[in-house]
Amino acid sequence: MDYTETIKANNKKRADSYREYRDTRLQIARQIEDLENELLKDGIEKDLLLNEVKFRRLRENTEKNTKLTLEERKELNDLYLEQEKQSEAEIRLKYFNQEKQLLGEIVDFRTELRNKEIEDNKKAADSIIKTNEKARQQDLANEKIAAEAKQKLQEAQIANVEAGIALFKDLAGENKKLQAIGIAAESAASIAKTIITTQAANAATTAQGVALAIPTAGASVAAAAAAVVQNNISAGISIAAQIAAAAKGISALGGGASAPSGSAPSGGGAGGGEVISPEFNVVGESGINQLAQLQQQPVQAYVVSGEVTTGQALDRNRVQNATL
């Protein structure tokens, strides 16, 4: 072997030795890199890094491949770059979908918790409403019992008064003055009974309207108020009719029904007798006018010419301020 061949052989040997050393170093560097990458936490950053390492090494191998032409080497590298981009996009889309699913699960979980909280709050509110409604209904029932007891007591007292009036009328006999007083007292008792009945009806109507106010948004309260007004109007008409009937009855007695006075009234004149204010206590010896006590105020049971104009006979036989 000549000198030239010896130099070529030595150069080739050194080149092969360098390539072997280089490949060994590269292999060791890649092993270290792989071990480091394995220690990374799983996730998008790790997958993107592994994807970058994969295609970088493919390009490195392409550069080391001496069997490839420059054109082939460039074409392969371009293809690896395109594949790397596609792979990176797929990785990002994968984790985006995972995050989207996780967010959806979180939203569903929060919605479930919120619905559960709303349901619990609704149950608690319903329980409070039912408890309050039960207490309110009990209060209304108690008020109704008290009102009914009061009405029965008032009716019993009125019945006693009416019994006393009936006895008084029997004792009056043919005395027209006493008969007139009896008619006035009877009218007052009837008026008191009308007032008591109307008050009881108004109280029941109002209580019913209040009891229905919540479910009907207050419409029942307005209806109850209208019913109370109607009750009062009906009571007013009834009382007016009772007063007119009493006036007619007193008028029918004639001149002898005028109230007693210090001197006998002139027969048939237009002047009237003295004002009489009979006070009867037919229940006990309390000295309290029973009807005035029931109504808290005197009940008018008389008619004057300014209220009912039935001629001069009414003027001669009027009975003023007769109360019980």
C-alpha cells in the first residue's frame, strides 16, 4: 500500500471513529432527554414537547443520512415539519375537548347543586308558609268562636229584652201611651237585632276575605269589602223599614198615644206631648239599658215629621228619643 492509500485509510478510520463517537453521544443525549421527558407531568405541555422531540429527531436522522440527496433531504424535512404541525393541532384539539368536557361536568354539577339548594329553600319556605297558614287559620277559628259566642250572648240578651217588651205590652192593655212606648221599644229591639246580625255577617265576610287573600292576590279582600258595603246598605234599608213600621203603628193608635205630660194634651191639635225616654232593664237590676250596652250607642227608634211625612196625625202622635 502506497502512502496515498495509507492516508486515505487513516482518514476514513478517523472519520468512522468520529461518527461512532458522535452517534454514541447523540444516543446518550437522547436517552437522557427521554428520561427527563418521562418525568414530566402528563398533560398538553408534555405531549407537545414529545411531539417536537419526535420530529426533531426525524429531521436529525435525515441530515445524517448520507445516502440521501440534497433534494430528497429537503423534501423529507418539509414533510416532517408539516406532520409536526398537524400533530400539534391534534394534541391541542384533544386537550381542548377534554377541558370542554370537564367544564361541562363542572357546570352540570354546579347546576345540580343550585337546583338542590333551590329545592331545599322552597321546601323550607313552603314549610314556613304552611306553619304560618295553620296558625293564621287557628287564629281565624278562634276569632270566629269568640264572635259566635258574643253574638249568641247578644241574641240572648235581645231575647230577654223582647220577652220583657212582650210582657210590658200585655200589661199596657188599652193604654195607648204605654202601647206607643211598647211599639217604640219593640222597634228598637228589632233594630238592635238587625245591627247585631249585620255586624256578625260583616265579621264573617271580612274573615273569609282575609283567609283567601293570599291565594287570590287580594281579590277576595275587595270582594269582601263590597259584600260588607252591601250588608250595611241592606241593614240600613231594613232599619228604615222598621222605623217606618213603628211610626205607622204609633200613628194608628191615634191621639191617645201621645206621651204623658204635666197637663193633658189638647185633642187633635198640632202640638205634641213631652219627649219621653223610657229606660227598661228587663234582664236584671244592673240599671243599664241593655240595647244601649249591646250597641255601644243609642239606637234611634222614633220618627218625626222631618223624616216621615204622613200628615198631621204623625205630628200629633210622634214619640221622640225612645231607647232601650
